[in-house]
Amino acid sequence: MTDYISDSFSDLGTDQISVSVTNTSTRSIDPDDMYAILEENDDLFTTMSPTVTVGGQLKNGSETSSTASIRGVSEDYMTVGAYTLSSGRFIQYSDILSRQKVCVIGSYVAQSLYFGESPLGQTLKINGEAYTIVGVLEEKADSEEGSSDDCVFLPYSSATKLTRSADISSYTFIVRDTNTMEYCKSILKNDLFEVFRDEDLYDVTSLSEMLEMVESMTGTMTLLLVGIAAISLLVAGIGIMNIMLVSVTERTREIGIRKSLGAKQHTILQQFVIEAGVTSAIGGILGILLGSTLTISLGGLIGLEAMPSLQWITISFCISAGIGIVFGYMPARRAAKLNPIDALRSE
Amino acid sequence: MKNIFCRNKILQTSVPHTAPSDAHRSISKKDVPLIELRDIYKIYHMGDMDVHASDGLSLKIYRGEFVSIVGKSGSGKSTIMNIIGALDIPTSGQYILGGQDVSTMKDDQLAEVRNKTIGFIFQQYNLLPKQNLLENVELPLVYAGVGKKEREQRALKSLEKVGLGDKWRYFPLQLSGGQQQRVSIARALVGNPSLILADEPTGALDSRTSRDVLDFLKQLHDEGNTIVIITHDSSIALEAERVVRIQDGNITFDGSADEYGVIILTCNLKHPEQQDALLSYDAWHYYRRCVRDYSCQPHGKHDGLYF
């Protein structure tokens, strides 16, 4: 579970910082100001791109798609998102300056709307406006609907036309060294504060921060599962204790025989504790085998790559064996302390 | 001393003092006894009542003796057997077994005494059903800490002695009652105990196999073992050399089996004249004849012998 979530986030890049701003009539920031900040802190950031998210529908002839994420970006976005081209070119600075109606599409869009034909030079209609496809990206995820291959990039200057707002409110920075993340964030915050004089008008978050949030969420979930496991282990322990008590009662005569032949208390105690330990250890092994099989097969069924972790296997084995020993101890001590005369007399 | 309650009438037994002592081994009384019970009391609290299961009992048993302790149920013989067998300790009094004072020992020390000095033979054989004969016989040696190889050798030897050496792979429930009892005898012998304590060893057997078991015990006695049989059956008690009768937690008779036989015969005669005749001077010869017949007869003919 945790593995799955962390994985899906890591390909988004942990070196990104997203900045969102709310421009007002008196205080505002535009891409040029942002580029200025980038140049000032050349040693901290590698690159930056404004991002304009456009909601809408793609259309090629009669084929439509409404799941794709459509983003207006700068020419540097290929580095920001770590994309590679399979054919054509990416958006260029000149496209942005002259607000060219060009776009670069992801592999899923290419597959679903153009069915293997080369989409280069063809027209893609975004919310009714025609854009020329100049590049196709290499497959990055697995070309599924909603994945990072289901995307269209256009010059941010053209995208503002589609959103009908000249305002660009979102930027993505890439830091040189992820260890300086906190410092980079504070630099950005300072610069932005100088412009806006109000902390509510901008927000600086790193993806790693989001990742941490998600991790703490899955941590809570793991804790919940551990809680459930603990309760079931307790119940199992009481079950083992019961079985052992029954076993002691049933075998009272045997204990009597052994004691009459010279078995000491610790010998009997040892016998029963080992028996309980071995019984529950076997149970533990069976449980681990069953659990691992179920995790993998059920995980496969619901599309999660779930792997049993070695750490938890070890812990649960120790716990199950331990429970046998702990809960077997009490009945065993009772057995050891039995009076041989009474024990021999029992049927 | 020899006051015996019999049909509501006290019989003063006057067995001649010339009673043959050839049945007794020549035991020098100066020897240190193997078993010495001194003024043993065992008191159980049952609600408000104190039950004296053993009421100031004293007894000495020497090495090489073959003694039967006889008594009805509730007479306190089981209590005495538990104490002699180091399964229990007396409320007061001293019990010295092979020079050791057992009467104040703790549970684990008692276990060691049982393991080292006593071989038990039980009425219900008390074999472990899930282990084969060899493992069963080995058990006392396991607790004595004997190594596996020596253990197996000794256990096998012991099984051979009772004639079951070839059956060591069998499980107890695959055998007849008599064979199972032989296995339990093998188990009792395996640790070379100084005392063999048999609690109703024939109680669960038919008369024929009982005979075999008793003969085997006699053979063991002839080989020099000290044997104590606990029984409620006087005819079994007579198989020993010495009979100790227990009643109400104390000894009411302690003498040779021959003497005991006379008393039993006497008590089983219906008419007072017959009883008187038996107790006369000639009684002894009469009794001897009976005993001779008795020992020739298969066991069971005298099952009516009780008082």
C-alpha cells in the first residue's frame, strides 16, 4: 500500500516546488518577474515553468477525449517534468512569444485519437480551437487513461486564451539539490512576500511535502491495521491458552505418570511450554504462507502490487511463537504443580 | 497386638510361637531398614472434620523383604502407599527411605527420590499410550538424565527380562492386559530401584495372568529385590512373605504370611467350634496343609478368603 502510493508520487519528481499566486489589481506577479527570481537564484534552481491548467475536451474529427490534462507550459517544461520526445519538437520560446497555436501530445492521446497514424502536423481541437501538433512524447507511464501519458502541452501564452484569463497563477520550480528544499522554499517565500505583502496571496509547497502528507495518511492506516492485528493476536492467544488448558486437563494422567516416574516441575513445564511454542509457531508459518499468498493474489485482483514485507513476516512469526509461549506458560505451570497422586487418579 | 476384628467378635489368635520362620529371610534386626516409618500421621481436613488416614503408624521394612500391605478401602493403605512411594509426605512423623529423611522433602526432591529409588507398578499399568514400549520403559531413565544410547540398551534389556524384547516397537494398547503389566514391571525395573512398589498389581487382570505377574514378582524377590505390594485382597497378600494389615490408619497385624493365613482361615469358618479347633495346637499343621494345597492350586480358589 505504502509502496504503491510512494511509487506513484516519485515519478512526479520530488525536486519540484509549486508556487501558486493570487494576483490582485495592485499587487501581481507575471512570468517575467518569476524568471527574474529564477535568474537571481541560479545556484539554487535549475529551471522554472509557468503552468496553466486548462479544463476541456480534445477532438480529432469524431474522436473525443475529456480525460487528458491540458497544460500551458514554457519551453523548459520538458526538463521540469522529465519528459522525452518520441518525434517532432517540444514547445519553443518563439511559440510562446508569438502565441502559436501548437501543441505537444502524450503517447496515450496519440494512440487514442490518431490510432497509430503519425499525428505530427495534424490538427487537434482543444475546446473547439484548432492546434497543430508539433511533437509526440515518449511513453512515460503505461499509456493508460488518466496517466501521465494522457496529456497535452501548449505554450502558456496560448493557454491563457483558452482559460480566458491573462492571469498566470501557477509556477513550477526545480531545485538543484533536494537537500536544500527548505531553504529554496524560504527564498521563494521571501521574494513573494516582497511583492504581495500578504501571506494569504501565495502558497509555496514542495511535492516531497505532499508525499510526506500521504505517507502520514498511509501510516495512520497501517496503524489501524496493526491495531486490528493486535486484537486478533490477543484473541488467538486466549484461544491457545484455552487449548493448552484443555490439553493439560486431558493429559492430567500422563502428567501424573511422568511425575511418579521422577519428572520434576521444570521438566513438565518445559515440555508443555515447548509444545505450545511449537504449535503456535506452526500456526504462524501457515498464517504467513496464507497471508502472503492472499496479499499477492488479492492485490493483483484489485490492481495493486502488494508485497508482504520481510520485516512484518519476521515480527508476526515472533509474535505468534511468543504468544504460544506466553499463553502456554500458565497452563504449563498448572500442569507442573499438579499433585502426582491426584493426577494419577484422574481419568 | 494381634487383635483382629472378625464378625463382631474378637479372636485372640494363638498361633504357636514355633511358627516357622523359614519363610522369613534371616534378617538381622541390626540392619538398617530400607524403609522406616516412625509415628506417621496423615490428617485430611474434610470440612469441619479431621480424617486420620494414618494414625501414628510405625513400620520397618528391610532390604530383600517381600511385604504385602493389606487393607480394605478406606483403611488408610493408599495413604501409606503414597507416603512409602514418596508421592506424598506425612502431616507429622518421620519417613526414612534408604537413609534419607523423605518426610520433609519438597516436590522436586520427592521426584528425584521416586526416580532413583522406587519402581512403581500400578493397577492400571499407567503406560503412555502414544509412545511405544521402548519409549515407555525408557522414561524413568530420561528423567534420571541417562544418555540416549545407554537408555535404549537398558530399556531393551528390561523388556527382554519380562519377555517382551521382540515387541519393543508395539504400542501399549496393542497388548493384552497381562503384557501391559509386564511392560510396567520392566519400566519399574529399568532404573535398578532399591524398592519395587506395586499398587494392586493384579487388580485389573484375570486370575491366570494375575498368577503370572505374582510369580514374576516372586522371581524378582528371589533375585534379591525388595518388593512391597499394596492390596485389598488377602489371597494376594498371602503371596508375600510378610503381611502388614492396616485398619483405620494403623497396623492391626504384622507377621508372616503363614500366620496371616491361619487367621483368615479361622475367620472364614462358620462355626465357633471349628474356629476353636483351628486355633488349637493342631491348627498349625492343618493350616500348613491348607497352604500347601493353596500354593499348588491355581490362584482364585481362595478368592473367598477375606475378613
